[in-house]
Amino acid sequence: MLVALGWALCLGQLQFSIIITERHGVHPIMFLAAFFVAVLASSLIDEIEKALRCWVLSIGFSLGLVFLLLVIPMYLGVLPTTFVPLIILGSVQPMASTLIINTPIGLLGCFVGQILRNKLI
């Protein structure tokens, strides 16, 4: 569970950075970082089934984290609460596009991490 939480924190930070900098262009290094995080997290887990469960949990946790980071300014009083639906609806499409790109990268990293774990041990 701790590996899934750490994986989600890294993935959520990368997704949030991609959403914030989407208009300025996304660097391929962010996707490479997501791949290496997936390889590292997967190599810390014993079995492929557990690694895949952690991968799915990390996707869910990271989505929750990104939505939380998007609405925190409204709850802190920086923006009026009338903007909450607008920000959430406006962030659905960028979140979907980052998930479409990051999900296969994370799955591939999960398999590579398990292969490396089995080869090294």
C-alpha cells in the first residue's frame, strides 16, 4: 500500500505538472520520469498481480490528488467557490489526455520492473 501511495504521489505530481504546462508544451522527460517511477515502484513489489493492483490503485490515488490540488484554491478562499464546477469541468479533458498517455507508460514500466526484479534476484 505504501508503494502504491508513493507511486500515486509521483504520478499525481507529474500529471498536475502536465495539466498546468499543457499550453506551453510538455517535455518528453516527464513521460520518461513516469516510466522510471513505474519501473522502480514495480521492482519493489514481489508478484506481478500485486504490482498490477498497485498500478491501478496509484492511478486512482493520483486522479484524486490532482482533483484535490485543482480545487484547493477555492477552499482556501483565493478563488470564489462559484468557479469549482468550471475548473473541474475544464480539467476533465486535460486529465483524460494525460491518463491516455500515462496509463500505457505506467503499465509498460510495471512489466519492465517485474522483469528486472526477476532477472536480478
